[in-house]
Amino acid sequence: MLYLVPTPVGNLEDITLRALSVLKMADIILAEDTRNASVLLRHFGIDKKVYAHHQHNEHAAVTEIIRWLQEGKNIALISDAGTPAISDPGFLLTRACIENEIDLTCLPGPTAFVPALVMSGIPCNSFVFEGFIPVKKGRQTKLKMLSTETRTMVFYESPHKLIKTLEDFISAFGDERKACVVREISKIYEEKKRGNLRELHQYYSAHPPKGEIVIVVEGFSE
């Protein structure tokens, strides 16, 4: 069986008891970054061999992983932080398991965009998760399409691209659109900055951000 196991996005104590149980039981652990996985496993006293499974090797590795599963091995897949397949490796392997009629389950647990959305103060009864928007090809087309999206929009972004993304959001959505930038979720320096896109651009132009970032933007309204 394949287990998709969410891992903490910040504080290691956010991991669930079931996730620890699965990681201890698994015959094989696949990880986006074996170094990050080793820190997590050592913290909880789990001594297991970890194999790399990331965006650069997941296509080539799927066939062998399916063979392991067909041989009866239990495999746990973890990403660096959060839930596998949510802007992280996992979808290809999940689809391959379904095509080969191999049982799988995804444990409930940490996902960065959920706490960011809830803490934003922007309506969260209806939203669309966009993850990382295209860096170049298709970026403007995507933003033009989203300019009339009425649901709250949620994005992931890296710190060194935040200013450019806020500038593009201003061009596409207008500088008065309400938004919230949340970074370092569940860590010591967790930060929530709320305001319109112009105010957020001004703040982060003066205070260059660090850490993983979630941007929540209110939807379009007449």
C-alpha cells in the first residue's frame, strides 16, 4: 500500500500520531529531499532507509516503485513540508497506483495554504488554490484569466519572487484589491501582513522577506 504522509510545514510537533505510526511501519520511505527527511526522522527516533523521490526523478522512478508495491511492500511518501502532491511530487505516483489497482491512502495533516487562508481574514467559504503561478510562459494569460475570478485566490511564492509577483498582481487585479501575505507558518517568526496589494508591495519593498510564502487575494467584485 502507498501512504501519502503530510509532514510539518513549520514546528515539527505539528506531525500527527498516525503519521509517525505509518513512518515507523513502512518498509520504504520516499522523500522529496532525503536530508530534510533525515532531520524529521531523527527527531522522532525513526531509523529507516530513505530514497529520493523528487520532480527530477519521479518519472523514471515510478516503474520501480510500482514493482515494490506489487511485491507487497508498504511505502510512505513524504515531501519537504505539507501534503504530497500539493505543489510537490506525488501526483504521478498516485495516478500510477490507481492505474495498477494498488491501494493507497492520504493521511490528513499539514498543508500550508489552509492556515494561511483561515488567518487572512479574507472570505474562505469559497476559494481556488493556484499554487505557484507560471514564471514566464503563460503567466500573463493565467493572471488575465484570474482577474475576474470571484472566489478568494491562494498562491504559493518564493521570497525572492514576491515583489515581482505583487507587481504583477497589481497590474492584473488593481492596487486596491485586499490581500494577505503569510510566511513562515508555524515557525518562530510566523508573520501575517494584511492590506491592499499596493500596501503589501510597499511593505515588502522595504522589508525583503524570507521563508516560505502564501499569498491570499480576495476575489473580484463589481
